[in-house]
Amino acid sequence: MIDSLIAIAAITGTVGIYAAALYIYKKFNSAFTIPVIIATVIIIAILLAFQIPYDTYMRGGKWINHMLGPAIVALAYPVYQRRSILKKILVPILSGTILGAAVGVSTGVLLAKWAGVDQLIIHSLAPKSVTTPVAMAITDTLGGATPLAAVFVMIAGIGGVLISSTVMKCFRIHHPIGRGVGMGSASHAIGTATIMEHDQLAGSVSTIAMVVSAVVVSVITPGLVAVLM
């Protein structure tokens, strides 16, 4: 009974906080006010202030986590709408995404290794650039910590959103293909949802890049980690 009440409280609390964060984002539209950032900060602050263990919160939070996979499917609709355009540019999308996935895994592992980071953290960090359910599954096969993997995925997604405009301006990336591939292969669903608000073609490309990246990273990560470690 108590577990059920805790689960309900965690779910309703998270949804309520996200709704408040979404309201703030609509009032003050900025990369720094995207709902996932505001909601995450508020939830962490509450857990710390009331000394609520992560495992206790996840009695309800895990059900929200289970819904991440089905929620990603909603991004397929814009892809379907622009399927005729996307078919014409499929080769550059696929080639850019595959290269981006390999670079993302390799640089993460190598930088962490050179910094002397523990192997457990490296295994949790390696699949950081794919969406949470996939990253957690890959981390589990590598022997990493799945909660850490979820944190690194959040950092990659939020970090990508925050610095994407600066990076793209610096390297003069203005074409929807380049912008979409970059966001989808580096910042997964968070980056895709953000860029979709401003450019639906780039968002559609980002959706394809995110899906392809998830498949490629799932296949290459165990081998790359073994070689690079």
C-alpha cells in the first residue's frame, strides 16, 4: 500500500512539475528554459531538500521511464509527412549519422580513459548520445550502471541543446540536413524535440538520425569499448 502511494506521488509530482516547467518555457522561450532542464533541477532540489532516496522516487519514476520508448514513436509522424523529401537525401543522412555515432562513442570513451575515470563510469558513459531506453540497455550489457547512463544521456541531450546554436553558427551549419543530423546523433530525443519546434524538416532529419544512431551505437559500442579500453 505504501509503495503504491509513493509511486502515485512520484508520478503525479513529476507530471505537475513538468507542466509548470512547460508554462515557464512558453513564457520565457529560451534554450535555458526548456522544460526538461527546469523540471530536472526542481525534482533534484526536492529530493535533496527532503532527503528522499533515488530508489524511493523511482518506485513511480520507473513507470514514466517505461513510457519514453513509446513516446519516441510520436516523432515518426513528421517523418511520414516529409517522406518524399527524406528519401532523396537518405544517403547523406545515413552516412553522417553513422560517422557521428562512431565519433560520439569513441571520443567519450577515450576522453574518459585519458582523464583516469573508473571503468564502471566509462561503460555507463559510452552510449550517452542515444535515447535513454537504448542507452540503459547498452550500458547493462557492458556492465555499467544504468542510473548513471540515464544521467549522462540527460547531460548529452541538454548540453547539445544549449550549445547547438553556437556550434552551428561557428561552423556555418545552416542546411536542415546538417542541423538535423547533428542534433539527432548527438542530442537524441531532447535535441530532436527542440529543433522540431523551429524547423520541421530539420526535426524530421533529426528523428531519422536519432533512430539510426541508436541502432548503430547498439551494434558498435561493445566492440569499440573493448578495443579502446
